[in-house]
Amino acid sequence: MLYLDSAIIKEAQTIIPWGWVKGITTNPTLLAKSELSPEDTLKQLAQISPGELYYQLTTTEFDLMVAEGRRAYEIIGSKTVLKIPATAIGFQVTAKLSSEISCAVTAIYSAAQTVIAKECGAKYAIAYVNRATKLLGDGLALVKQMSQLLEGSETEILAASLKSPEEAASALLAGAHHLTLPLPILAAMTTHELSEQTVTEFNEKGMGIK
């Protein structure tokens, strides 16, 4: 599935008529760009989103993270997916909450972390592909390793930090099940200059129903 990576209400409204964007992912940085408070933004996005709405925990202590996750569920409802950082405490929180709220372990940078995410019951394991390429050398290789380790499990890969349609497609070829992308990249995925050229040629030379 393809997700919109944004917390801007107008961008969420833009993708609804498209019919092929299945949900919305947010993070603290994206929520900070909204003109509304995080709570009001999430309430509106929950009404707009065609499917799952991801919220990333910002607290760092176990009890506070659990409370924040449950509060997010109160705001968003059944569409909630909690993004929980791939840290020692984050994995504990995932193990605690995954039976009651869908969880996604985010910012995975190693194959080993993928294994722990699966064992904690995470629905999704999130890889930052472009960022991993910058920091590790090959973000797509990380996705491939994750795919191999998760084969046959119920945990799926969501690829994020994708900077072009080509990188997005490569992430799927490497084994990602889902992609989250900013609005410009989602829009760019629909077009190719040769497609436009071909359609123009057909329309100039052909005939259709009147």
C-alpha cells in the first residue's frame, strides 16, 4: 500500500479523490508543520484518512510511552498505528501495546532490530531507506535483509525516507510491502514524459466515442 507522509490537512484532502493512497503517516516533525495543535491535527486527519493513521510517540520513558500510545488511540480510534522508536525501551513498549493497538517499530537500521520488532508483535517494521543509504551505505540492502528475515511472518515492511519515484520502486523490489511518501513524490509516481507523449499522439491521430 501507498501512504501519504504528511500532517498537513490540505495535503490529506488532496489525496482522497485519487483513490489509491490508503492511509497517512505522521511524525513529530510533520506535526510541528501543521497550523493546528497535534491533537486537533490528528482528529481531523483521522476523519480524512482512507485507512490507517500513524502517530509517533515522543516520550522516552516506558510508562509515559504506554500512556501516550493509549491517548493517541483515544484520539484517532481504530485507524491508529503507533510508531515506536527502535530502542531498548521502544521494544518493551511495543511488546506491551501490540496486542491492543497496531504498532510499527520505526527507525530500524539493522537486521537484528527487525527480528526484535517481529518478536514484539509489531505489525510493521519501518526502514528509512534514503537516510540509511547516507548513514550505512545501502538502504535498499537493509530492506532486502529485513524482507528475508520477515518472510512468512505477520510483520510487514514500510519503507520511508524515499526521495524519488525510482527509489520508491526500488524499495518495493527489495522487499518492502508498503511505502510512505510526501505528496510531491506520490504525484510524480503517476507521470512519465513518454506516457504523456504517447497519449498525445493517440489523441491527435485517433478517434473516440462522440
